[in-house]
Amino acid sequence: MINLLPPTLKTEIRYAKWNRLALAYLRVSVAVVIVLAGILGWCVWQLHSQEQDVAKKVTERQAEISKLSQEFLPKAKDASERLNAIKFVQTSQTHYSDVMSDLVAALPKDVDIDTMTLMGDETKPVTMTVLAKSYDQVLALRNSLASSKRVAAADIVSITNSGTARNASIVIGFKPGMAK
């Protein structure tokens, strides 16, 4: 087909095609922008809704935590104070079983402890009365007590003879911090 139209009309037709194409692109672009704006608006609305839900849950959790704090915190503090008091008593009290086991370990054969006065005050000496078969056993007891890790000094106060046995009174002084 031969195009016999004047050149000005041809250029107008060509511009008209470009205008239609540009308008089509513009319509598609406007449609895409409208769709994207709608999606963006919906996302913002969803985000705002989720923020409100999370804020409500946080408020509920904080109320629950404060309720539990008011309920259990005094009990926990009371239990902690009791535990600290027990620890203090345990560390400050004399553990007589440990002291006694060390003293008994120093006893020679055939020597028995008759009486012992433990005060719980490591600055005061302990008086112990023992029964032994001989004078040498009393001296052996005094020497083994003097070499004990807890005892600073052990002195024989008196030895009395009662038939076949010897009654001896021994005074023991403990090293600082070792009577506990």
C-alpha cells in the first residue's frame, strides 16, 4: 500500500500513535500506583493493628508481672533473709562435732574422756578430764593434743590416782579460729 498522505498529516498520525501509547503507559502507571498505594495503605493498617495488639499484650503481661511481684517478692525476700540468717548461724556457730573428732583422734589407746567443757568461745580454754591407766598415757595425750592442728597449747593441771586408773585434768587452748 502506498501512502499518499501529505507529510504533515503523516507526522500528526505518528504523533497521535505516540500519544495513544503514552496515554496507555500513563493509565497503566496510574493503575499500578493506585494498586501499590492500596497495598501500602493496607500494610500500614495491618502494622498499626499488630502494634495495638502487641501493646495490649505487653500491658497485660506487665500487669501480671506486677501482680506476681507483689505476691511473691515479699515471700522471696523473707526466704532470702532466712537463708542468710541460717548461713550466718552456720558460719558463726562452733561445730562441736569437728572439734570433738579432732580431739578424739588425739586420744591414745586406753584413754577415755570423762568430762569436757566446751563454751563455744575460742578465747577461753577448754577443761577436759580424762581417765587413763598410766601416767605415761596422760603425757602421751598431752603431747598429741599439743601437736594437733587446732590446739595452741595443752597443759596438765592435775593427775590423781584412783585405784588402777589415773584421773587427769587437762586445759586446752585453741589457735585463733580453730575452735569452730
